[in-house]
Amino acid sequence: MLFLKICVSITSLLFLILLIISVKLKRNFEVTIVPLFLFIANFILFLLIQFNIF
């Protein structure tokens, strides 16, 4: 369970960094929305794991 939490945290951080990089480079809308969607999905997964729902 701890390993799963660590993996989700690391991937969430990577998606957030991707989002910041794509915004800084002022890429088009599709390139910016994909990391944002992945970050939100990963954050929801993290919350589900945190509260033992999943």
C-alpha cells in the first residue's frame, strides 16, 4: 500500500511538472489540457487510496 501511495505521488508530481512546462512554453490547448487531466485523475486516485476506498 505504501509503494502504491509513493508511485501515485511521484506520477502526480511528474504530471504537475509537465503541466507547468507546457504552460511556460505556451503550447497549444491540447498539449496543456492532457497533463492537467492526468494530474487531476492521478490526484483523485491518490485521494481514493488515502481514504482506503480503492
